[in-house]
Amino acid sequence: MIKIKELSKVYLTPSQKITALDNVSLTVEKGEIFGIIGLSGAGKSTLIRCINMLEKPTMGSIVVDGQEITSLAKRELRTARQKIGMIFQHFNLLSSRTVFANVMFPLEIAKVPRPEAARRARELLELVGLADKEGAFPSQLSGGQKQRVGIARALANGPKLLLSDEATSALDPQTTRSILKLLRDINRKFNLTILLITHDMNVIKEICDRVAVIDNSHIVEVGEVLKVFASP
Ligand code: ADP
Ligand code: ADP
């Protein structure tokens, strides 16, 4: 589902060159929940932003669902992005829109006809357990509920890949577990590939099949979670 080859990203600032990713190669299989763990500043966000086409790599290639994405023109980017859903640490909901309208948003951008879009939005809110909250505004929801809306929105256009950027880092342990369980259920139900970045080992142990450890812009270890984090 994702094939990354010899990826590098160098940020040029007025005063220095910062190498955020240095010759990173990685393959994520279809249907996998793959975790990337590393300390702050290791390069996790840069990697996920490259996969989501928000950042252009300096060198290397990224193939998502059979398509090379590092050299797409603007118009092709929009179509390619619809294959990818993303959830965020701070949810990134639109505060002036209701829960229902937040989930409708990506469907409107994709120009899905209104009745079909509304049906799909309601189906997704049912799936994430928020059918009774469709008229609420984000400020009326708990953190866990906001992330459930974020998940419903990310799934709206039927993505092939779900990217998660520290999606549970702002949540308490119990809410974290319920969100991770939801992600696991969605992974199984749709055979949806999930790539998540986190600094929290518990998240990796709870739902990931495989993990890559990133340190100082390098991947230093990749493997099955039980092998990489085997107790001595
Ligand atoms: P992580 O997500 O693991 O915390 P990041 O990918 O955010 O790591 O950062 C990796 C390195 O790249 C850090 O040294 C960070 O300061 C630098 N960096 C990230 N984004 C930018 C940017 N837009 N401009 C310059 N440097 C950046
Ligand atoms: P979750 O596990 O989904 O995060 P919580 O256990 O935090 O949910 O919240 C429990 C209940 O409290 C929810 O059903 C929600 O309706 C209600 N609630 C939480 N925050 C607010 C708020 N700011 N305004 C109104 N109701 C709230």
C-alpha cells in the first residue's frame, strides 16, 4: 500500500540546513496497522506530511496504492489525496459547523451529490457511535467524541489509507483505549491500512502489527511489534 524508497527531506532555513529525513526506506502492506515511533524532532511528522503530499521530499520516491506521488501536479494531487484520510492530535474540526456538517465537508469538496453524501455521513456517524450527536457543535463534545468525528470525516471519501498523527496524544488513557479499539475495528471491517505516528509505546503495543523506530531522521529498526519490543 505504501512503498517509500530512499526518501530524504532537507529544510532550508535562512540560517541552516535541517535534515529531517535521511535516506528512509519503508514498506507498509495492505490491511496493516503500522506504527512509527520516535522522540520529538525525530522526523515523524515530516514523514507523514510527505506521504500526505503536504510536504515535497528533497529526494526519493513514495508510491501509495500503486501511484508515485512525489511528482504530481496540483490537479492530480487533489485526486490522489482523496485516497488518504488523516486524523490529528487536536482533531482539526471546523468549530462553526455541526458534527454532521464536519463529516459532510470532504464529501462536498469531492462533489458527491447531497443525498448520497448525507446518507454516507449518517452511516459513518453511526459507525463511530455518534449518531445522536449529529446536530452538536465540536465545543459541546468531549475529546474522545471529537476524535470520533475526526475519524468519521477521515473515512468520508472511502480512503485506501488512514494516516494518524498522534491522534490519541491529547486524550486520557481510557479514552485512548476506546479510540484505538475503534481504529482496530475499522481496520478489520474495511481491511483499511493505517499508518500512525506516536511517541507513546503503549499505542504501538495496543494496536500495531509492525513498527518502525525513527531516531534523528533515520529508521533504526523495523519489525513485528512483539519482536521489536520483546521483554528481556
Ligand atoms: P517529529 O514529528 O518526530 O517531532 P518533525 O518531523 O516535526 O519530527 O521534525 C524533524 C526535524 O525537522 C526537527 O529538527 C524539526 O525542527 C525540523 N523541522 C520540521 N518542520 C520544519 C520546517 N517546516 N522548517 C524547518 N525545520 C523543520
Ligand atoms: P468519551 O469517552 O467519548 O470521550 P466522555 O466520557 O469524556 O466521552 O464524556 C461522557 C459524556 O459527557 C459524553 O456523552 C458527553 O455527551 C458529555 N460531555 C463531555 N464533555 C461535554 C461538554 N463540553 N458539553 C456537554 N457534554 C459533554
